Amino acid sequence: MKKILFVLAIFIVSINFAFSQNKSNVIEVLYFHATMRCNGCMTIEDFTQKSINTNFQNEMKNGKIILKSIDFQQTENEHFAEKYKFESQELILSKKVNGKEVKWKKLDKIWDFSSNYSKYEKYIKKEIEKFSKK
């Protein structure tokens, strides 16, 4: 009986360790939008979702990349505009280690590619790959 409990305890500790290691390094892809949204804003969000889901499926499944869409005009989200220094729609990459943000980057070319999904996807993929290696 003691042997079974010992093996079970090791199993639980191993799972907890693996889970905590999985969550220790996370990249959040944060799309900030206004409450009133135009077609261009909706396109940027759609292109971002498709790009992430196409190129980073495994990272999304294992929690290494998290995609969030945030209305920065809602009272509880207004602080993001000051923190990340933006005034309108933006796409921000945020690296978190053990739940704490250690760096971030504004992807300021999203509007340049908003009419061409192929170029947009390449841009997002390249930027996330570069950001995750730093």
C-alpha cells in the first residue's frame, strides 16, 4: 500500500511540475480594439486569429501562445493604452514568465498588410517567431 501511495505521489508531483513548466513561458498576442469597430478593425482581428491558428496550433493547444481580443475603451481596460502607449487599435506581443510580463512589442505594420492576408500572415508569423526567440 505504501508503494502505491509513493508512486501516486510521484506521479502527482510530476504532473504538477510539467504543468507549471508549461505555463512558465507564455506569449500573449493582444489585439486591442475600440468599442465601435469598422470593417478594417474586424479584418485585422480575423487575419490575426487565422494567422495564429494556422501557424501556431501546437503552441495554442499547449498554452504557450494565448490570443486575446480586448476592448481598450472599456473602463477596466483603459490602463492598457497608457501601458503600451497606443491611441487606437493595436496588436501587442507580450512575453510572460511565471505570470509576470518581461517584455512586449507593438506590431505597427498590421495596417500595412490589412488588405492582403498572405502578407499579413507572413508578417505575424515572422514577428512572433523572432519575439519568442529573444
